[in-house]
Amino acid sequence: MKTKYVLTTILMVFALSINLQAQTKKDQSKKTVMFNVSMHCESCQRKIEKNIAYEKGVKDMAVKLGDKTVTIKFDTLKTNESKLIKAFNDLGYEANVVKTETPVGNRK
């Protein structure tokens, strides 16, 4: 009976550690980047919000018309800054990276 309890405890600890490692890797694959975009009006803002939000890997975004910036949180395993800039270009806007925030686990 005692052996069964010890084995169950060891298996539970092992399962929890694997789950934590998987979650850490998932969190490390996210990146937040701010783009300066050549938008001019609310129509531009809505067009960007409707289209860029559905790009592969995009998890969250915030569009600020007054600052002409778009901040995007995305999965680096599915997309990157170049692909997102291309998506802006395909919509008819020029975009460039203003600021990049790398998650703590990715910093070297």
C-alpha cells in the first residue's frame, strides 16, 4: 500500500513538471511588437482591426489612430514582424517596427 502511494505521488509530480515546462515554452513563444502604420482615419483603423487580427499567430492587438500605432501580441512560432509588415502592405499601408517587447523567458 505504501509503495502504491509513493508511486502515485511520483507520477503526479512528474505530470505537473511536464505541464509547467510546456506552459513555459508556450509563454516564451509570444512577443509584443509596436508598429508605426500609415493610417489616416477611422476607416483605416477599422480595416486594420478587421484584417490584421485574423493573421495567423496574432493573439491580441491594439490600434491607436491618434498615435498611428498598432501593438500586436503574436506567437513567434506562427508569424514574425516581416510577415505582419507584409500583411499591412497588402492592405495598402506602410508599417515599420517601433518597439519590441520580448517576454522575460526569451531574454538573454
